[in-house]
Amino acid sequence: MREVQSRTGAGQVVVIGAGIAGLAAAHRLLARGARVTVLEASDRVGGKLLPGEIAGARVDLGAESMLARRPEAVALAREVGLTDRLQPPATATASIWTRGALRPMPKGHVMGVPGTAAALSGVLSDEGLARIERDADLPRTEVGDDVAVGEYVAERLGREVVDRLVEPLLGGVYAGDAYRISMRSAVPQLYQAAKTHDSLTQAVREIQAKAAAAHQTGPVFMGIEGGVGTLPLAVADAVRVAGGEIVTGAPVTELRREAATGWRVVTADRVLRADAVVLAVPAPVAAALLRAEAPAAATELAGVEYASMALITLAYRRADTALPEGSGFLVPPVDGRTIKASTFASQKWGWIADENPDLLVLRTSVGRYGETEILGREDADLVDVSRHDLREATGLDATPVATRVTRWTDGLPQYPVGHHARVARIREHVAKLPGLAVCGAQYDGVGIPACIASAYAAVDQLDGDLRALRELTANPVQSLHGGAGE
């Protein structure tokens, strides 16, 4: 083991974790004049953003789109030279596979919660639509400090709304259970509106009216030619050009505070000393590293639960296939299907179709919170169940020319009721240690803009500026579903 001295001194920061949050933090730190070393345990940067290929076609093997109505992700892409490669989806039309048929994804809702019963016509039964109409006559339902999305919406509008629409939309973002997911953290605008309205449908209509008055234009989501998995690669390149060091295959084994010198960061073959540390790793890893210096924060982090999922990517000869129009479809768990969504990647992203005119690429996703059996199956079994459900939903019966299964074990942090309070406690404990900040998907939102916003707030915190942190605490970044199959 060697002790690193050449990069120490005032303004030395170690970022632990090279997912998009850690890389964004490093990029921002370098712009502010810090000297930065990024340590990544795995052999690559990017975390849950992973570019790949199938049958020669470039694809995403992780997240495939980013919310464009928040500025952070698109702005960072522009800063690192990807302006010309930013592309909105070629189609934003999606479906929902429910009650035995592919049905058009309803409009006029907030994460599946409608402003009127008519908005869900065709997706819900007549009884389900009638139940929504009762919302205006029900007494007020208090949301308190927090409440589960599914529990609250079911009480106001009936379970069918939750089971047929809210659940698949939230499941696409968190791979979670709508009846456990925090409304305050996952759908913050709905939580705030519900606090001040007796009627939930009235609250949704007000949200929609405010959105219309804001005159937001442009696409809701954005992709990148070559895949959003190329974003962290471009950020990493920019970090290196700016003088930052990125070390992969370097898991941190010890993190200690030293009164005289700041922080001591230990890996298998070196010891680094830094004025500050940004911890941009999943909750279990952060818990292990903070156990010595911040045991209370470590205990809170150890309690964060995760869901696992798998993406099955399939490539077909275009001449052998015929798919419905649109970007894909979502699947409510209540219908008992194995897959939870499918994205028609070649139809959703124009660059895939342009680069591979003879291929049709699509993908399915499986796995929700608490499901372990399905993810324990062999890759071939996951391909088979995906093909079965695709055949049932779309009639697609061709044999793929290539398949890939990508497993994301413990890939998505869960946001149960009380998540915001847990995050506040973690940050309160961390704030007691000078020169330490945390960021990542387990705090303020799971989407790409949320992770970047979390990183920027961490950098500001190291500079003594807590405004961004307070804003995120008060208003977590809502992570929307990017159409289907996200």
C-alpha cells in the first residue's frame, strides 16, 4: 500500500463512486478549482447508465431516457459536448396492456391519478370509473407528514385506479409497490396539492392548470444518440481533461476523519488524504464506510431497501416483425403477467432505426420489489417468458436474431413512507462531520436529473452553501416514467 502525497493540500477532494452522481460532482468541483480524485469500486464508470450493443446495434442496457423538463441532465450533456447528439423520442405514444388488450395510455393524469373519470375511459371498468366520480363527495382525507401513494389514491378514487395505472407507472420508475411508496418523496407535487384540497381530482386539475399556465414547451424526455449510457463516459472524459483523476477497480475499504489533515481514504493499494469527501455510492456501501465516523447515519443508510430487476433486449429482422405503433407498453401487476413493460426501442429512438434499418430492437423488463424467484431464473428462461408475453400482447411470434439479459441486482432504492424524514436524519448526522457530503439516487429522486441535482447540492454544501440542499429537501425531484419500459 502506498500513501498518495502528490495530490494533497488545500482543495483536494475525493469522490467515492463514479456513477452519474459522482461524476457530476467531480465535474462541478473541478469547475470550482478543486483538485479531484474519483474512486470507483467496479471496472467501469457510469453506474446504472450502461451503453452496449446487440446484433451490432448500439443500445442502452440500463436507463434509456432522461427527464428534460428538469435542467440538470440536458445541461450537463451540453457541457460535455453532447449537444448535437441530444434527441427526443421519435414517438411519445405508449400503451398499457391491461384487461386482455393493449389500450392507449391515458392522458390527463399525474402519475396515473386522473383529474376526471373520463381521462381513464377505456382503461378502467365502468365500476372503476364510477368510483372515481365519488371523490368529490367524500370527506377530506388527511395526508399528514407522509402517506403511501397507493393507499391515499385508493381511498379517494378506488383500488382500480391504483392497480391498473398508478402501479405500473410507479413500478416503471421504482420497481416498487405503490401501496408502500411515499407520496411526499415520489410524487411531491401531488402531495403538496393534496394537503390543500378536499378533492383529489380537483387537486390534479389544479396541477394541470398550473402546468398549462407555465407554457412549458419542448419534449418531456430526452435521449442521446448512442444511448444515455454515453453520458457518463463523456462526463468522465471531461473530468480527465480538466485534470481530475478517475481510478476504477478501487473499492474504498476505510474512511476516517483526521483532525489535523481532514479525511483519510483507504483503498487496497493506496491511502489518500483529502480536505473533503463526496460519498456517491449506494446506501449499503455508504453505511459501511460511515460506520466508524457517523454510526447514526450508517444505521439509517443500512435501512434503505432496494429492488432488483432485469432488462431483456431482443433484436429481430425487421422483415419478420410487425409491432403496434408507439414506444411500447406498461403492464399492471394485477393482470398476472411476468414482464412489467416493453419498449419498442427502434420505434422510440430514431437513431436506432436510422443506424440499423434491417433490425428491430425492443426490450422488456422484469422484477419488482420483493420478487426474487423471477430474477433467479436462467437468462434463457427470462428470454422465453419475455417472448411469450410479447406474443400475447402484440402477436410478435418471430425468432430473435440475438438476445441479451442485463441484471440490475439491488438497482433501485425504495422510497417508502417516511423516506424524506430518513434522508433528513442522514444529512443531519453527516453535517456534523466537516468536509463530508453525500449524494445519489437514494436521497432526492432516482432519475438522472435527480442524481445530478443531488451531486450539485453536495458540492454546494462543501462550499458552505445549503440553499440547494434545502430546496431538494423541501421539493424532491419527481421522477416520471419515460413512456414504457424504462
